[in-house]
Amino acid sequence: MIEYLTFALEFIRHIDVHLTQFVNAYGVWVYALITLIIFCEVGLVVAPFLPGDSMLFAIGALCAVGAMDLSIVLTAFPVAAILGDNFNRFLGAKIGHRAFAKGTGRIFNKKNYDKAHGFFEKFGPKAVTICRFMPFFRTYVPFVAGMSGMQFKTFLPWSVLGGTGWVFVCTLAGYFLGNIPFIKEHFELVILFIICVSAIPALIEWIKHRRQPAHEQTN
């Protein structure tokens, strides 16, 4: 397990290097692989650990130097994000309550449910879009939305807005900023910075939860 986590961290830290190697080795198949990663990261509640923001930023930087095709990226990846989102909502509607029935697993536990449900209750349908820019929440909120009975016709517009906006913002940020000399020379630190910034909203929610009186947390 430790070896796996070490490998995952190393991959994320040097994701630009690894993506370049993959593009050189596998060509167009890289688009299919990344499409699958995006779909799984937002579509499977068991896969919140997969790279998201940092990967799209690195892809944008590669598009800027011609290593990847920006038009394909901005077409295929939003579709993957939207399909994953809606598949996750569907799973939540069908098996959500059974999955969280025991509430003691590593993934399907009361703590994770309470975080996602609280976020969903606070922002309503807009949570489907907002959570796109927040690791963990973008994986759990669609699932909880399905559990809460959010209808497809209500969910879809916010999903399209969030999925498209997330891919465009992160990718274009990498496209325009990723090859600036300072950023390129310190790309590892930039990736770590993106990960930390993405985690700030979740950290704020965790701090708020910790500061709540015990009786409020149990209600």
C-alpha cells in the first residue's frame, strides 16, 4: 500500500514528464487513457485519488508546445467529465443508500457522507458545478445528489456547466501559463501548489466541522 501511494505521489509530482513520455510512446491512445481517467475520477465514488486539476494543467502546457491537440482535449475531456458525473448520480440513485447502510467502510462511511451531503444541502443544485473544482467533493457530491433524489433534468445543466468549465479553466491555465520559464523550471512546485489550492475549500469545511460543538455534529 505504501509503495502504491509513493508511486501515485511521484506520478502526480512529475505528471508533465510522465504525460510527455506517454504521448511519445502511445500517441493518440493517450487521449483515450486520459478520457478514461477523467470519467473514473468523477464517475466512480471509489476513485477520488485519481489526478484531476494538476493533470489538466499539465495537459494544457503540452498543448501549448504542440505535444497534444488542444481541440481534441477541449472536446473529448468535457464529455468524459459530464458522462462520469451523470453516471455517478445514477449510481447514487440506484445503490447509494445500500452502499452507505453500514456507514463504517473506508469510502462509504458516515463521515464522507456527512461532508458531501452538507455541501450539497448548503449550495443546492449549484453544488454540482461548484464541486468540480474541489477534490473529493467532485467525486462524492454527484453520488449524494443521486441519493437525495435529484432528477436528471435538474442535474444535467449544472453538470454540463461544471464539467465544461472545469476542463476549460484548468487546461487553458496550463496552456497560457504552463510554459512560462519560471513556471516551467519549477513545474513540480506549481503542481503541488495547484493540489494545495484545490484542497483549501475541503480544508475549510473540515475546520468548520471540527469547531462545531459535539452535539451539533451528531444531530
